[in-house]
Amino acid sequence: MKKSKYDGSFYLNPYLGGVILGIALLLAFYISGRGLGASGAVKNTVAATVNIIAPEHVANSSYYCQFAGGDNKPMNNWLIYEVLGVLAGAFLSGIVFNRLKFKVEHSPKITSRRRLVFALLGGLVFGFGAQLARGCTSGAALSGMAVLSFGGYITMIAIFGTAFIAAWVFRKNWI
Amino acid sequence: MIGPIISSGIVSPAWDNIFAVIIGMIMGFALESSGFSSSRKIIGTFFGYDFVVVKVFFTAAIVASIGLLYLSYFGLVDYSQLYIQPTFLTSAIVGGIIMGIGFSMGGFCPGTSLAAIGVGRIDGMVFFGGMFIGVFLFSESFSLFEKMYYSGSQGPKMINEVFGISPELFTFFLVLAAVGMFFGAAWVQKKVKKVEY
């Protein structure tokens, strides 16, 4: 089938991409004894920000005090550095595959505004759920699966299982 | 060198964050080059027109699982030193369901939204911004969810123990399941009407 909008960009074979991602995950365990992550960096940034504005509030919160305040250094954290690396790596890939461009990607049937509202709400809901499950698709599901964590598998099944059903509810935004 | 090389003292802990940047770069490159900067490509899995998520995610999971078992078998990694995500059954399920809803609304997960930001996708930036609000709301209302957060605790339980089989045998079945899914995905993709994106 002919590609309708050829913009000179192309993608890596997904299995090759998966092997590279798997090697990154393997290296994380071999070198640092831990998996990859993403939402943890947001959690630490939020905790660090609240700690600057209201340190007493952090000390009194049974959630924040696990990550900020006291001897915790939430911004000098493995995940924060890893996330900066992810941004740099994606940027490099964008150069290699000619995909660098500021744009809102959305289905032609919806407006950019609607796409952005749902992106914001989706991020909000995802961020909330990732705290409850102690990690997101990378931190809980993928990294958990690599070390055969029962909880990691449960989280993975819950995320993908729900997304299959919920995607149908929001299908007008996508197809 | 028996891994993890940082905690076993072979490499100074000062290097840990430098490795974090390098590992993150490999991860970011893998995500973006596979197409995870595009929410419409990601969400294709749930409508059957593009299974890149299934292919990349499960390939990565089996590469890392098999890799760690081999490294452990050859005595190159001390499995007991690895961080194994502890199991809190209730919060893992409820949190996963909430994430699944957010996934289908926003079209990204936290890691893929970073890949999208790296190539300038504004929807990725907005998704990432939304996460800060969600994390803040959870943290502020933690007392409401505290009981659920700690309930169903089973420690760092491994899935092969649940089935009463060895880690190697479980991983073997995982590979079979993944290969089955890859063929299934290819079959479904052929049947589903192509969506242009």
C-alpha cells in the first residue's frame, strides 16, 4: 500500500527496536541493579517542588516524606538522569530519522484543541494511576516483567486489558 | 564482573548517574525510532491497525528476562541484588486500570510521552504536563488511598512461584506466548482496514 503522506521519515523494524529497548533494560539491571522508569521522575519532581514551597507540608505527608525532605535528594536521583537521557536519545533518533518538528498529532476527524484536552486529561489520569501502582508501563510493567515480578505482570495485564476496552469508548478521538 | 556492578562495588557509585543518562539515551532512541513518539501509532494496537506496541514491548521483555537468566546462570549477575517490584495486589490492579484509561485518552504512557517530547510533539508535552497534575492530586489525597496503597502486600513475589514452576520454564512459556501474539498481531493487522496516520 502506498503511503499517503511521505515525509522522508521511517521507523525501525519493531523487533529490532524491542531488542534495543531490551538491551537498555538489561544494562540497567546489570549496571545499576534496577529497571527503567519514567513516572518516578515526575513523582520526585513534584515532591521536590512541594518541598521547596511548603517543607512542613512534605514532612507531615506520609507520601511526600518518602521521597523529599529530610535526607532525601529527589532531584539527584537515577530516574531523573535516565529521563534526561531518554529525551536526548529521542532527539537523536528524531535527527537520524528526520522527524523533528513541533506539531500536534491528531486524527483528521478531531481538532488539535480536542486532542490537547484529552492529552492533558490522559496524562493526569495516567500520572495518578502510576502512583497507586508504584510505577508506569516502564517502571512497573516492563521492568517488573524482566525480573518476573508477579506485581509487574498484574499491572501490565490491568493496563493493556483496560486500554483495549477504554480505547473503544474514546474511539472517536482516534479512528 | 558480577552485576549489578554498582552495588557490588566494582564500579564507583559516582558512575551510577552517568550510566543512567547513557541507558536513558538508548531507551529514548529505541522508543522514538520504533515509532513511539506517535500517539496514533501507539493507539493502533487497541484498534488492530498497528501492533508496534505489542511487538516492541514483548520483545524487550523477553530479551531482558532471558538475558538476566543467562547472566545469572553464568554467574555474571547476582539475581538477589536486583530490584524486584514488590507485589501489592489491590493497588497494582486498580492503578493499572486507571493507567489503562489514561493510556486510551492520552495515547501515550509516561515513557513514550518523553519520546514524543524529544521530537517536538506538543501533545506529548501536554500529556507530560498532565502527569504532574495527576501526581500532585494523588500525593495530596494520599490519606484517602493509603489503605488501598498498602493492601494485598505479598513482597517481591515472582510470577513463576505463583505457578509453582522454575523461572526458566516460565520464561520459556513467556517466549511461546509472545511469539504466538506476534503471529496473531500480524494476522489481525491483515484483516483490519488500514488507518492513515
